[in-house]
Amino acid sequence: MKENEPLNLAYLRAVQVVAETGSVSRAATALFRAQSAVTRAVQEIETALGETLFDRKPSGMLPTPVCRVVLKRGERVFAELEALARWRGARVSARRPVGEGAVPPYLLNSRRLELFSALARHKHMPSAARALGITQPAVSSAIRILETGAGLPLFHRNPRGLLLTSDGETFLLHVRRALNELRHVSDDVAALRGSIQGRVTVGALPLGRTLILPEAIARVIAQYPGVKVATDESAYETLVAGLRAGDIDFILGALRPNDAASGLENEKLMSEDLVVLARRDHPLAAARGLTAKDLVDAQWILPRSHAPSRGLFEALFKRMKTRPPTPTIETADLAVIRGLLLHTDMIAALSAQQLHYERESGQLAVLDVPMRNTTRDIGLTVRAGTTPSPAARALIDAIRLVASDVARKMRDAQR
């Protein structure tokens, strides 16, 4: 199997049914396929993975341990496609609901689903065709089959390109989840053989990406050279959308409130208060016993108005019956904050972790002002009910250890 090429969904479905029935002939009957076609499907998946999936016995086809790993991930793939089929059935005709376990043939084509996902991303058929190295008519044909099978328009056509319809957005969510689960199959098999490999995409929020994430990545790469890591520093809402679709494995950073209806789960790793930072020779750097009121007229660098930490900062002043300072600069960009702090008399309210190395080197100082009740919980956010890839699990485990070390050092420093 070529790198990044997903397994054939129709073949994987045949493997699933052979395992369920214990027989190629019974699977062929259940799938309305010729026995030779089912046999070929099993062989193709075995070749793609380089592993034997069944012990051929007179009593039937017995799944090997590798096969059971493949089937476990396959269950997640087909669960997404089944959910899509049920949604489509309810959307198009309530009189003909789609039953459990039913995946229509038009969805059992990995390449077709990849074409749909690529077109949704590029919003331009020639661009999607070039990205995938195929012809424009091939993309057009794939989308036509999907729209015909779904009985729904998935794109709005206009002279400037294509945009997903609202139904297309829902369709895409399930497709992306299924494809992302499918890509984990080969990594699951490698893990069974003791090799952790594959790509991990981390949604990296500011409170996790200075200390915790770099150290955790370094530990994982040193132990598992086959792991590749990508970070996404987008806004929280964008990261959540990627997490829901399976494009992002997990988010690390400041936690939002738990909401059972969100489909997300939080794991708290540590907590940290805001601090006020300034350059080491700032006029206030040597002052002691400052209060927040003493800093009302300072030139502040603050997070944007919608950021949770901005709300905590402003609540601090409101509790003192004082109007919160108006920021001179609103930004979450650490490079901008660092440059301004080092070269001006501005001050900033943020997590001490975020500019840890500048504090350690003595370039920046924490002002002696209490920031009570500005605690942020830092941790992991995952999609509920998911099974991370082996590489993602390894990185999550490393993050837990590093966060524990950081929290311990913070406690020691405060004693």
C-alpha cells in the first residue's frame, strides 16, 4: 500500500463479513458477491497490510490477532458510514429508514470519498483534480455518483467555484471521520508488532505549546522515530471543528467548561494563575506589594476580548469595583508580546509558562502583584468515544508525564 493511500473500503467490508460469518461462501452470499470476488478482497487487504488476516481451517476462516485489530478500527470506520446512511435516509425519506449495519455501495469507495473531501477543501474542481493527480472529469463523475446516491445536492455551483450545501457539510463531517479512522488501520497493525508510527496532529493552544508540548514531542520522537507530529495553532473554534472531524487528534491548552452535549471530553493536567510580566529593568520591576489598582493606568498588552483569560483579567478589576484597563495592544501572538515587552514599558497579563524561557534568562520579570482567582485549567480535549491512534496515545502519555513534571516544579518554586 502506498504511503497515505487508504485501504479499499469495499475490500475491508468483505473482510468484516468473512470474519462475522466464518466463511468466504457465506460472506459472498451475504454481500451478493461471487466467492472469487470475496477471496480477492481478502487477499488485497492482506497484501496491502503485509499480514495474514485469517487462518484457513476446515472449520472455516478464523481471524488472526492482526485481523482483530483491523476489525476493531474497521468498526469505527463503518459506524461513521452507517451513521451517514441513517442521516441520509431520515433526511430524504422518513418512510424508508436505513437500518443498522447498512452501508450503501456508493459509500464503499475510498477514492470517491477522498475526492469529495478534496473538492470540499479546494472549492474548485480543476484544483482538486491537480492535487490528486487525476482528470477533472474523474472528479466530476465521483461527485455525481455521491449526489445521486445521497439523493441530495452536496455543492452549490457558481462561477467562482463550489461551496458545500448545509447537507454537504454534514455529509463531509462523517466522510472525514471515516477516512481518518481508515488511515489508522496500518498504524494499529504496526503497533501490534511493537512499532509505533504514524502522523499525529495536535491542536496547540497558547498555554500548552511553550513548555509541555515541545518536551513531550521530543520524548516521543526519541523513542519512536517513525512518529511524525504536526501542530495547528488556529483559534479554539477552528481546532474544535478539526477535532470533531478527526483531522486533529486532540487539543492541548486551556480547557473550556465541560459540556456533555458537545461530544468532547476534557482531561485536566494542571492549573496556573495569570501573572503580570514586564522587562527586567521596567520602572515597576523592583516594586513590592503592588495591587491591580496600581496598574490601571499602565499600557497593557491583553488577550482579545473573547478570550477566556481576558474575562478572568477583567473580573479581577470588577471585584475591586474598578474599571478594567483599556488595552493598548490586543494579541495572543507571543512573538509580538515578547518584542513589545522587551522594548517598551508595556506590561502583559498571561500565563507564566508562555514566556518561561525569557523569565529564566532574566529578560522578563514577574511583577509583584497578586492575580487572585485568575486560575486556568490546562489539559487535553478529545472527541468523546474515540480510540486514538497508537502514535497519538504515545504523545498523550508523554504530555501527561511532562505536565506532571511542570506542575511539580511550579509547586516547588512557590514554596
